[in-house]
Amino acid sequence: MSKSAKHPLPVFDPASFKLPPTGVESHAHLDDRRFDSDRAEVLSRAKAAGIAFIGQVFLSSEQLEQGQGLFALYPEVFFLLAIHPNEAYLLTDGELEKLRVNCKTNRRIRAVGETGLDYYWKDCAREAQKTTFIRLIHLALEVGLPISVHSREATEDTLEILVAEGAVNHPLVWHCFGGDSAMAERILKLGWHISCPGPVTFPANKTLREAIKNIPADRLMLETDCPYLAPMPYRGKRNEPAYLALTVQAMAEARGVDAAELWTSCGKTAMKFFGLVPGQPCSYSISTSKLQPCSVDVSAAGGSLGSALPPKCFA
Ligand SMILES: [Zn+2]
């Protein structure tokens, strides 16, 4: 008999966590084909778990065109749009122009992302990744949208480029944070936000829990990055937004606070960051000038750019 047959996974009941309808899932890939058979159920479980808004990431203008119809009936789903660092070569001049037009005209798009550097996978040369990252930072600054950053085994280069290209003092979230307290501090000093994924629930990730403990709630968000990175006890399975209920329990425990309270404060942080208003569909018109960056001491942040460890997302 297999181990899983002896110890079947508990049936997931999103309502059993009794979280208020104030949560925000800041980063999901629900257009993935692994959701094709039950996307409606996944979205309804997200609602039952207390998720008010979901950030759906599209990784090219073609993916947006093909995938946005999947969410036509779900006004709680907003979009992030960019080119993934592993596919940096996709950013031709023509594609950049399409992204620009979409960012300017599609009100469901609330951030440029995920964009950044990924030195873990060897799919794309580092120089090409850097060029694409820089062009997408400039796009975000031009259209006035927040940036969602993907950085894997590339912390120093990511920080260096963001600072050099003028992203300090611009709304930015470090997606899928996996670093330690020193790394978190560097990001916070630059005025940015941090998004915590499911691996915070993994027993070995004490360093991450320690880092999450000290991040002010007005800089902290929750995400799944689903279908990847499912929290315990579903590690290795398909992830989905409702599992944020498990992630927030581990974070609340680390911080010694009430999970429902943390759920709401992280939700408020994400709503402010992405310009979302409770009860309003994600397609309503916003003025991006309402997006408020944090004010930061750039000199202090610049002084500590050489010390933090690279993120370890998969410990
Ligand atoms: Zn992602």
C-alpha cells in the first residue's frame, strides 16, 4: 500500500477556516491548463475561503488575448501582464508595443509583472533577461502601473537594475519572497512590498517564517503562484487560491497574531497597492495617480545593497 493510500490528504473545506471576505490573492496562473477541467469550482472555492480579489498573471499579449475571456464572468479577477524572465526573448519591439497598448487601455490590468531575473533555469541568457527586465521597468514607469518582480538566484542583479532604472519610490511587490530577514529589510527600505507564498508552511523554512514575522502588515501580501508551490499539507500537488487560508495560518502563527486579522490587513495592503475597491469590479476605471508609493530613504537603502542572501523559495 502506498504512503498516500495509508494517509489520505484531508479534504479541503475553504469555509472551515472562517476567514472574512477581505483577502486578496496577489499572484495566480489560473489560465494554466491544469485548471481547465474545474476552473469554476476553483474560483468558487476561492470565494468560499474569503478571497475578494485575485491577481491573474498573463505572460504575453497573446496569452492575455487568449485567456482573458476565461475570467469574463469573474469581476473579482484583475490582471498582471508582462514577459517572464525565462522567456525574455519574446519581448520584440512589436510585443512591447502591444503590452503598452494593453496596459494603457485594459482597466483590468493593474500591474506590470511578473518581470525580473531568473538564474535558476537556464532557458534564457542573462543579458537578454536584463534587457527585457529594463524595458518592462520603463514600461511600468511610463504607464504608471505597479511592478511585480520575479527574482530567483539573482537578488543582487535584480536590486541593482531596479535601483539604477528608477524603480525606487515606485509601487513594487517582490513576488514569491523566499529570503531571510536581512533581504526583507533591504526590500522594505527601498519602499517596496513583499508577497509571501505557500512554502512559508514547509517545516524546514524557519528562516522565511522569521523574515515574515517582522514585515509590517501594510507592506505584506499573500499569494499562491498557483498551480505551483502548494502549501502543506498539499505540497507537490496542484495549488489553488483557496489554499491561501493555509498560508495565512502559518504566517499568523509565526507573527503571534490572529489569522483573520492578518488576512484582512494583507488584503487591505493588496487592494491599496493594486487600486482595488471592495464591491467594485476589477474593470472599473481608476486613475493610476491614486496609487501611492511609500516614501523611502534611498541613501539608506543603497548603502545596504551588498549584504542579503539570495532567496531560497524551495527549501
Ligand atoms: Zn508566477
